[in-house]
Amino acid sequence: MYTYLEHDHPDAFQDYPEEQSANVLRMAREQGMTQRCHVCHGHGGWNLRLNAYPLHDREDTSENRHKFSHFKCSCGQCNGWGWIKPDSADAKCEKHEWKHVRATGRCLHLYECQNCGKQHEVDSSD
């Protein structure tokens, strides 16, 4: 059984690029997301486990380790954008802790944050 890194671990952002791509930043701004996420610090996610996969014949560089070797997750606060809307529940809640509330359809599920009460509906269909 593995122990995974949390967003506040010193190695959580090892080998992560400093900024999201220019395209992601532009799209986030167009949606009103102008505040850097306080959980992932603008990265959109973090490492759960370093060097989880071999690089095989790839050169051992920071970029290759980030792309191919580290096991990562997407940030549940900003949904991987790295940015949030300043007046949203995402900005007010320290860190969303999602709990399943109920199934609202065949493959549709309602989740609620235990800290702020924000609700999020997820379609888990194929």
C-alpha cells in the first residue's frame, strides 16, 4: 500500500513547470478565473508519488520526469485549471473535502464539500 503526497508536502510540486501553458491561462481568464488557486498554487495538480514509473529510454530531465515518471493528480479545488474565481466558494474554502451525497441518475452523482457546503455533480458514465 502506498502513502501519497498531499499538496502541502515539500515534494508535491517537484519537476512541475512554473506556470500553466499560455492557452490554459488565457482560457481561465476568459472564464473569470483571476486568482491563483491556494491549494495547487497555479499548477493545476501535484505529485502523489515521485518516480512511480520508469523513464525507459527517455532522458532523465525534469520535463520527462513530470510527463512520464511521477504519478500525479488534478486539483479538486480548481479542477486542474490552477486558477479560481475570486468571489467563488473555491476561494472561500480552505480545501474542498468531497463526500458522496447520492446518485442523481444512472451515472450521475452528487458530491458536497464537508467544509463549505458547495455541491458538485459528476457524470461517471463511459
